[in-house]
Amino acid sequence: MAIDGPVSIRSASGRRVRAQLGGNFVADTTNAKHVWEHPSYPQFYIPITDLTKHASHKKIDEVKNDSGHILAEIWRVSAGSKSSDAVYFRPGYGQLAGLIRLTFHEMDQWYEEDTPIYVHPKDPTKRIDVLPSTRPIEIHLDGHVLAKSSHCLHLIEPLLPTRYYLPPTSMNPAILHRSGSRSRCPYKGEAEYYDVVLDGKVYRDLIWWYRYPTSEVAPIAGALCFYNEKVDVVLDGKKLERPKSKFA
């Protein structure tokens, strides 16, 4: 990245961005940049002047170009009992000059204003729609009808299959067993999972749901969603093709 440069850079539109490490806020800025190091999603780059007094740092390495010119420095940033590596772009390095990239997943927590964010910064160009639908839907698996409803929520997210969120009352609770698994999504929040048990066979983490979804997708709270890569979805009387994705 330091040598080839970013795919794209945008202002984070004046939002307050904070990062916490070792129980302390180590960065607090309203001048963050969204920087796409690859096309999938951005990272936050923060002015070096917006590191807080709680953040100590030392240089541990350098990034040089082919002619030996130093482009960036690798720092060890510490606060409390924790530390994390970061990349600082020196003056003269184009649009990234004077910015530092903290390692997102090594921070205790990130915030946009007062809202926690997870996994990676949200892409400000990405839109998610939650559309109520009265098209009847059924979920089938290995000859069993797992769920049946006259209405559901269609969650449409770029580059992913449409997901169908059904009322919990649309399925037999006897086949559902909490798995204990959890995952986080920057756009939807923290998901919990159910195993499905049919004729003694366990289908691990086949269903997920959000107890407290983010405000953007608040209507899906409590609704259950199947991996449609692993079940057959019959929507409005038509069996849909199972999508091909990394979840298949």
C-alpha cells in the first residue's frame, strides 16, 4: 500500500472517529479519511496530530521505495497494558502524508460518534435495504419444511445474496438449538446462531438472528434468517436457485 498507493480516498464527512486501546482513547478526530486499500471496504486513516496523550509510540521499522526513499514508518502504539502496530505516512507522501493507520482489529473498540463499529469501517457508498414482502415463503431442507410464512423481510446488500428474515413463529421451535456461535457485521451488528436438528442430524449454525441490530436494519431485530446457500427457498411458489458464495 505504501508503495502502490490507495485505490480511493474520501473524507469521513466530519464524523467523530475514536479508537480505544488498553482502556484509553488513543485517537479522537473529526478529520479521518476513508482509505480503500483494496476495492472491498475502507480503513480509517487519522491525522497524527489527533492521537491522544494516552497513546505512546516508537518506530520499529520503515517502508522504502526502490530508490531507498522512506515512504512510511511502522510504529508500535501503546496504551495501558496493550500495544498495536500502526503505519505512519511521512510528510511528502501525497494525500496520506501526516496520517496514521491504526490496526483496526487490534483496537479494543472503535466508535463513529457514540456508536460502536465492528470488523472494519462501514463503506459510506454502500446501501442496505430492508423490504417487507407479502410474497409467501417456505424453507425446505432434506424433505422437511423448516419454515413457512405469508410475509418476511428481504434484506438486500450489495455483492451478497438477498437474505430472507422470517418471524420466529414461522418455524417449529423444537428443531432449533442455540449454538453459542456469534459473529459481527459492520453493517448489521452482532449475530447469534441456531443449529437445526432433523432426525438426529445437526446442521450447525444454519440460522442466525440479531438481538440488537444497527439502526440501519432495525426491522430485522428478532427475525430468523437461513443460509439460502444451504437450504431451498421457495418464494411465491417458485424454488430459487441456491446462490454460490463463500458461505455455501
